[in-house]
Amino acid sequence: MDVRAKKSLGQHFLRDLEAAKKIADLMSRHGDYNRVLEIGPGMGVLTQYLLEHTEYQTDVVELDRESVDYLNIHYPQLKGRVHSADFLHLNLADFFNGEKFGIVGNFPYNISSQILFKVLDYKDLVPEVAGMFQKEVAVRIASKPGNKDYGILSVLLQAFYDIEYCFSLGPEVFSPPPKVNSGVIRLKRNNVTDLGVSESLFKSVVKMGFNQRRKTLRNALKALQLPDNPFMSKRAEQLSVADFLELTQMAKQQGDVKEIEI
């Protein structure tokens, strides 16, 4: 019995076995972790290839009860490691008892950005992420300064991760087919452990810059009352992570900046 894809959960099951294997192979265990958590496994198309990698132990977290039942029946080797839960509500610090772990998945597109913001919150526990996103989101995350796709998520993630755009897929390899193309990316934790500034202030400066991305930073960051500097005549999309860190240092000298929601 197959699982019925549920629109409310943003489910689009991957049918391309070659693509599933390529995603699983991206989890190279380049660092000091031996656990991998797959988000939203559905019927296990990706899971079956993750289980071939005996260098790490695979757990899966699935919100859909029907999928949980399917996985427990068809993947007995996952006994005790199929977690019926909402990833966004998990305390990842406790999930593997403080152990580092990789994250992988054909991520539900309606929560993919939220998944990455949660990864950022636990960046010291998550050395590697590989997965499928809506292509527009994947391109944005991997974009470099000067590109129109470069944005808030690009800067915040690239401050702590090296990001590689791996390959693209069309709607026809999913069931049901989404109305968008898809892209696979991999994030590897870089060596940055301390930005040298408050992370919350850094996030606020980045968000302020991009919330009015058509304006120059002189106007977008007007509330910060920053001294005149070479960045002020540019737009947010033209600045690198290092540039935003320098702006954050300037903002620090002007006093507290309230955290801004995206």
C-alpha cells in the first residue's frame, strides 16, 4: 500500500531513484559525526540509499502518521529510529543527546526556509546538510553577492556554511508533480565559531538591509544612524558576509538594535 501525498503537508514524493541515490551520497560524513537525520522520508525512496551508508546511523522524522506506519512496516531495520514528530518542534540539542549529526531530505517546500533557520540555531551540532528544495530557494541560498537572488538567507547561512549547488530536477520526477523546478544543495559547516559581533545584531542588520533591498543602504539602514562609509551607496545584495559584519561593528557602536522579524 502506497502513501497518499497530502497537500496540507507539502508532500511531493521523489520517484527518481538515481537522484535519491545522489542525494544520499552527498552525505559524505566529512566531519566528526556518525548520525544522520532524514526529514520527511515519506515512503523511504531516499531512506533506502541512506541505509546503505553504514558509516553513519540513519534516523528519520516524519509528521505524517500514514508514512510513519509505512516506514515501520517496510523498513524494519529502522526499528526505534522512525520518529513520529514535527521537526520544527524538536529540541535538537536533546535529540541525539548532544551528538553532532547531518541533516538530509527531500524537504517539504512549504517549510524549507524554516528548516534552515532551525539549522542555524543548532549550527554547532549540524556539520552538514544536503537536500532538495524549490529551485528558486536553492539558488537563493547558494547565490553570491551581486546576484539578484542573493538575500537574507544567503548571508546568514553563508556566514557559517560553505554552500554548493549540486543539481536540478524537473517536476516530472515527483508524485504528484509540483508546479516548480527543484534543486539540490549541500551545506558544509565552515570554521567560523565566533562572528566577532552579536549574532542577533548581525541578523538585524542583514534583515534591515534586505527588507528594503531596492534602496541603498544609506536609506535602508537610516534608523541605525551609521557614520558615512563606502557601503552606504550600495544595495544589500552587493555586500559580502564580511561587509555585513563590518556594518554590524559600526551598528554596535551606535547602541542596541531591536531584533527584526523576517
